[in-house]
Amino acid sequence: MNKILMGALLSIFVGSSFSAHGAGVTDAMIDNDAASTNDVLSWGIGTEAQRFSPLTQINTKTVSKLTPIWSLSFGGEKQRGQESQPLVYNGKMFVTASYSRIFAIDVKTGTKLWKYEHRLPDGIMPCCDVVNRGAALYGNLVIFGTLDAQLVALDQDTGKVVWKEKVDDYAAGYSISAAPLIAKGLLLTGVSGGEFGIVGRVEARNPMTGQLVWTRPTIEGYMGKKYDADGKESDNGISGTTNATWPGELWKTGGSSTWLGGSYDKSTGLAYFGTGNPAPWNSHTRPGDNLYSSSTVALDVTTGQIKWSYQTTPHDGWDYDGVNEFVTFDQDGKRLGGKADRNGFFYVIDANNGKLVNAFPFVNKITWASSIDLKTGRPNYIDAGRPGDPTKGEEGKKGTTVFAAPSFLGGKNQMPMAYSPQTKLFYVPANEWGMDIWNEPISYKKGGAFLGAGFTIHPLNDDYIGALRAIDPKTGKRVWEIKNNAPLWGGVLTTAGGLVFYGTPEGYLKAVDAKTGKEEWKFQTGSGIVAPPITWSEGKTQYVAVVSGWGGAVPLWGGDVAKKVNFLEQGGSVWVFKLSK
Ligand code: CA
Ligand code: CA
């Protein structure tokens, strides 16, 4: 036997024994997820979150033959918003659904292999629908977060619970809706609950056991913790300096929730988590920048220290959050990150040191700041754009109402954008809307809404709210845009086949030309799409999948906008497509 043949046989043997004996998903496989086309192992199709696939079988010339091959219903009497990105590995699809459910499905046939329904208590307090955005894979486990703030790890083959950990107290407003992130062999998760005055943080755990390794609060003044192998807790350095950017005791209920999870770049060794609003929304109660709220926080994964932070909305008074995903990419020999912030500005930031490289609006109307100072990295505020101080209003009850744009639902919300290294463009699902917003007095009460603000959302245009935009991060130029009547709330996928895929609340999964935005294909999924599509290949065949099921924050919080979309029907299913012959 010659050496080449022996090597080939050996690699086949090693390859097959790998999955057969349950070594399962490894760190090397997760680090390589964006390049490996035969699986989807992470939220973002690669931890860098570019949502770009090198696959080309489905392309601008062939996409007209894209045809559904199966669909599976999530069933149940309860439906609501389905924001999940599926994962694909070892012949199985793992997809989460509303109300903390997860399904394993045979990818070839669409046959349900198992289902896990988390038993939720009555008192859960998700602010913005009962959604879940996806799971993580590690070893033979599939891991996801629940609406009562637990993490559950299940055996990929059987669906049996291997470990379950309580992250925090749901009665205080904690919940989990984001997909967990795996980086350097650790499971990294955040928490939701910024509307209830919780304390935002990132936690690192051993993914195989659920045991804590470190925690990092994302509010300035809190002490980080680390844990040894026996679970013994010790201090891991304070986050910033107590009272440097928060007055008095307010940092103790300061929100800054890490509700959309994070991304990770192996070339920097850093995990990037967005943080939500400082609590309460009424900014007059908390003079100062209120770190690390409405920021991107870059964490050294090994130590749990904050390596850098960049605050997009210092002293946020509009619930602009800052949770949006940080997508790393190469430009001019530098590793940068792109972020389309809820506040309406697109930021390009050095992924190694947090220095601002570029910032420009990606929506048409912004009322709170005129621009971002590229030297200092700070916004040039429009003072009249901030809702008034209620203590200075009539009888101290309500401050001056202002019209603010974007609305608090943001220029972009949870729906992830995509970046193509081929076109060097970001594809951003944006929305054009504004709000009347005013402040009211408020005090913290455990488990109570901690806003001190009221609001009504309004569309800015008669004919559209959503706009999918192709944006050049170097120049800030919009190369093309596609308007959409309803607000866009799903995510985006782009491929080397020259395509951009995205879903609409009106129910369509669409494919458009990545260079021009020309619509090439669409399919009606039967309910609104508020989730990001994926693609992968098996053998010689490329597949596309997307979850369908209208819901999320828009119909719950949307004011005039909710009236505009109230004809849309709920649902809950996953669709898979391939080219017909
Ligand atoms: Ca992959
Ligand atoms: Ca918020």
C-alpha cells in the first residue's frame, strides 16, 4: 500500500470514528465553522458572525430552481415569535422554538428525532415575547438558555438532559433568549432583563458540566468572580471604578443586559458582547455615562477581564441599548468589527483595541445626535432630542415629550446582519421609525418594570418601515436598498453564490443579487419570518433553511406600527430548500 492511500484510509477511519465514538463538536471545528460548509455549528455561521457561506451551487443563475423539500411544525397551542437560527451537525438539525423548546430533526427527511419542552413557571418576565434565538453545540451536547434564566444541556442523540443550571432569579426579571457562544472551550452566555433593573453580565462555564469558570458584570462598580475546580469563589477584579460613571446606588440596579449574546474572533482571542440600556430609561435619574451600558464590551475569554469597551450611546435616554452583534472582518490589513447600532449609526471599530475607525448613519432620520466625532469616539448630542426631566415638568409628574428617531426598537434590533468578504459589503436589515417619548418618576421594585418612561411608536413613511441595505463600511455609502412595508425583523445570510437571503414579516424568504439587490427568488412560508436563514451542504447538495413564525417585540410594543402589522398570522415551523433538477 502506498503512503498516499494509507493516509487517505487513515483520515477516513479517523473521520468516521470521530462521530461514531462521540468526540463530537470540538473547539477546532467551532473555530473553523465559517469555512466548513458541511455543518453550521454556531450562531452567526462562524463565531465571527459574518453569516457568509463559501457555497456556490445555489447562485444568481440557479436560485430560480430553489424548492422546499420539507417543513416541520413546532406544533403546540402556543406559537408567538420564532427568532431561532438552526444548527446542523452529523445529519441532525437542532432548532429552538418559542416557550423554551428545542427540536432535533433528521436533516434528510424532516423527521422529528426528539423534542425537549422546558417546564416554565407562571411568573416568567420576558420583556419582548417568548422567543429563543438558538443553541450551541459542544462535544455530544446541545445547549440553550430558557425564559426562566436557566441553561439546559441535552444529549444530541437522545434529547436527555445531561446538566441544567440556574443562572439567576426569573422573579427579579432575569431571562435568557440569546444563543450561547462557545469560545476557547468555554460556554459564554449573557442575561436578558434590562427593563427590570437586573445586573447585566457575561458568564463562562465548562460546557460539558455547566460549572462556572468566571463571571463579568457589565455595570461599572461590580466585582467579577472566578471559580476553581471545586467551585470555590474568589474575586476577579472590579469592572471599572465604583461611582465613576454612576451616581449613588443606581449602578446596583443598572440594567446593561447582555441579551443578544456575543461573537468571538480567534485572531484577537476576544469575545464581543453588546450591552443594553442603563436602567431606568429615565436618564435624568442617573447623570453620567453609565458604563458599560449601551456598549460593546470586549472580553479576554481566558481571564474574564474587560480588554476594551466602546459606548455607542453614553447616558442613553431612549432605550437604544447597544446589544447589536459585533461582526469581525478584514479591511486594509486590519481586523475590524462592524456594528449597526439600535441608535441608527453604523460603527467600524478596531477589534483589537476598541478604537473607532468610522461611524455613519445607516437610517435616514436620527434626532438624538448629529454625528459621531471620529477623534473622540463620542456622539455630538442634539440636546433638544432628549426627553425632558419629570422633576422639572408640570407637578413633577411628566417631563417634556420629544419626538425621537430611531424609535427604541432601533435602526436595527435583534435581527443579525451579514458581511460578504466577496463584495466587502454589510447587508443590514434596517427600519425607519420614530417615537414620542417622555419621562416619569420611577423607583426600583424587584420584578417590576423599571422604565420611568412612556412612548408611542410611529412609522416615518407611508409606504415602508423596513429597508434591507447593502452598506460599504469604508465609505458609509449605501450601494443598494430594498424597501419593505412591514418592519424587517429576521436576519440575513450571504453566499459566494452572489446571493443575499432574508425573510419578511409578510412571510417571504427572498434571495437577491448581492451586488445589485435585484430580487431573484422568493417563497411564501405561511407565517412571518423573524429569524435568520442558514445554508450548508451534504455530499454534492447545498441546502437553505429558515424558521417561520411571526412575533417578537414589534406586535407587543409597536404602537401605530402594531396596527400596521396586525393582519399577520402567527406560526411555528422550519423550512428546508434545495435546487430541483
Ligand atoms: Ca460550518
Ligand atoms: Ca432595553
